[in-house]
Amino acid sequence: MSLGCSGGLRVEPGTTTAVTVEPGRPVVMVLGLAYTEPLVWVDPETAWDLVEEDEARWREWASGISEDVPFRETVVRSLLTLKLLTYSPSGAPVAAPTTSLPEDPGGIRNWDYRYAWPRDASIGIAAFLGLGKDAEALNFLNWLLHASRLQRPRLPALLTLTGGHVPRERTLANWPGYAGSAPVRVGNGAAHQHQLDGYGWVIDAAWNLVLQGHRLNSETWRAMRGFTDLVAGRWVEPDAGIWEIRADAAHHVHSKIMAWLALDRALRIAETHRISARCRRRWEAARGQLSADIRTQGFDAGRNTYTRSYGSADLDSALLILPVTGFEDLGSERLRGTVDAVWKELSAGYPFLYRYPPGQDGLPGDEGAFLPCSFWLVQALALPGRAAEAAEMFEALLGVAGPLGLFSEEIDPATGTLLGNYPQAMTHAALVQAALALRDAAREPAAGNMPLVEPAETKPVETKPAAG
């Protein structure tokens, strides 16, 4: 350990040193630590220059964020958070930098989120692209191609930040946990689940890149075709769903809609990318069959709403992404009925939502309201033309952020206490997307079908090997 101080200040170990700090005359202290490796000594004056240079780089990056987005200061904070949650050597976005911060203080709902979920990262892509930060989106795609190469066409539910297999889930004996919440967990058992929805998020992210004028190179398009082929063959199977319930798989309606999205977006990409006629026919047939299946088995006509799973009367807040998929017309009564039903039946008290009916995940204890779902509701209200309701809810949600403008995954709706691992990438990405929906709603009135905007020109997506 070393301590270097500016201005000739000397600090002797084991003694108390008084320091007077005056305006315009900062005192710089540099603490160095090393274990089984050489100690790196940085001169205090040099360290101060490095800090100022680093701040200047961050300010320059933030200055490039679009000026026309509402609540820009909050949006910038969320984008900075998403960038800071990205492991720069590989480009992998971590879900959260912590493990076992409890969703139910004192209970067992403690999970390790120090990994990269392709689904969550894909949501982040839309956030970056919507505000002119293409480089961050491309870095994620580079990482995904590197990380998934040995398991394609299967898309792992989550990966380590270097693209490896997530270690088996285990508990740390005798660790008390935060606020007495045990067990403390390392690893994540969801890594081996079949989560059908992830393919839709990833292929939609690729489609968003195409919309921004990028052309997918051969490796990227080959990977997306492999994912799409898998979806075309496996959409009939049940899956674990977006919420990773550790029970029997089910035919989750949200997963089916995202599978439809995967097929639909792949077909849209194929408008400008090479594909065989046989493959196109197979994807078109699967998309049509899946659409009919969802509309007949995943819809409750009596309540005018899509449901959580086939044959279930329960609802699912993940259905709030329906307006951005194009599966339903923005003016559809089915869409409006689903949004209103979810808002009403899964409300945890304004402006919060539960992700599914509480007490139905097979685990003891309670969980809080799920913050990304509330931001999805903002988006689901704004896009079909209910912008005033959406803006009011958005402002209410901003009031529950932590003192640094950060959000966790969940919140106690009664006390406002943030719950779960922190800060949470998925929440911040959903916040940015909600703000973008408010911006788009202000630009033009809601239309019927979501427009299919073909890029005027395309440029290749450059892919390079990820480090690590």
C-alpha cells in the first residue's frame, strides 16, 4: 500500500494528520494497492491531470446525446450508467455489478446479477441507437458474436463478461448477507434455461442497426439466420419465460410474441440481405402459424386481453412491450385492452406494477414492484397516443430514484425502498426507451400500423474479436 500527497504534505502511519483545504488549492491524495504484483506509483499532480482529462472525455461523450429528448438530464444519467455497466475490454454489458442484494429484505430472494443477459443488452442497444450512440450498440453486437460462437444457434440466457459459461449457482455458507438476507449466492441457475424471448430481443436489435443505415456483415447475418432457424423450429415448445421462474416450463405469451418478433425482424432484414427462397418460405410459414397460435390460445376474449400463458387467466407485465413489436396495430382494441388490463390487475399502487400476480413464483416471501415494467407502461401509453398519461407516470417514476439518479430492479411500493441488485441496467434502458417514446409521441400523432422504414443506404457492421 502506498499513499502519495500533493503539496509536500506528509502523512505518517499511525499518527493523526490535520489538513486544511482552501478554495482553489486542492489537496490530492493517491492511494495505491497491490497484491502479488508490482505496485504502480502515480504522482499526485499527474493523477489530478488524469482525473480532469477523464472528466473531459465523459463530458464530450455526453454532449453528443441528442438534445431533443425530454427529461434529457435524467436520460443522460441513465445512458452514462449503461455505459459504466459495460465491461470495456469485451463490450459486455453487465445486468448489475452486485450479487445478493435482496428483493425481499431478510428473505431468500437474493441472486447474482454480475453477468451479461443478451436480452437486457439488446434493450440497451435500442436506448443507445435512439440517441445517436451507434458505437456502443456495435460493441455489444461484437461481444455477442464472440460470446455465442461456440453455442450457436442456441442463444444462452446469460454469459460471463468474457463470454464464458456462467458458473453453477452455489451459496456461501455463514455469510450473513445484506440486511440479514441469506443465502448469499454466486453463479446463476437461470443460465441453463431455455428462454425463447431472448432471440426476439437480439434479432430486433440487429434490425434496429439496419434501420440506422448499417449493413450486417456475413458473420453477423449468419448468426442471426441461425437464431431465426432455431426459433422457427422450437417456437412450439414451452420455455422458462422472461422472469426465469424456476418451475416447469410453460407456453408464455410474451415469449411467443418475441419469437414472432424474431421471425418478423429477420424477414425484414432479409429485404436487403441475402437469403434463400426456401429459408424465406420457412420463416414466413412459421411467422404465420405462430401469429395464429398466439391469437387463439394466448388471448382471453371475455376480458379483451392477452394472458400470461396459454390456458391461464393470469396477466404478465411483459406484455406491455406489445406496442413496439408491431404484432398488433397501435389502434387495436386488443392492444388497448391488454395495456389497460395489465395496468389495472397488476398495479402495485401508482405508478408501480408487479410483473405477475404476487405469490405465484413458488418462492417464499414477497417481492416488490418491478421498475422496468412501469417504464414499459409509459412506453405502451405514449406510442398509441396517450402521451399525457405517459408523461405524468414518467415524472412520478423519476421521483423514486436514488440520490444519484440510479434505479434498482424493484421497489417496495409501500415505503419507496429500492430492492434488489443495484444499479440495474434493464431499468435504466427501459427508462431511456420510455423517454424516446415520449419524444416520438410529441413529434407525430399515433398512427395505425407501425411503419416499416427501409434504410436509404447501408454500411457494413464491422466485427472484430472481443478481448478476454
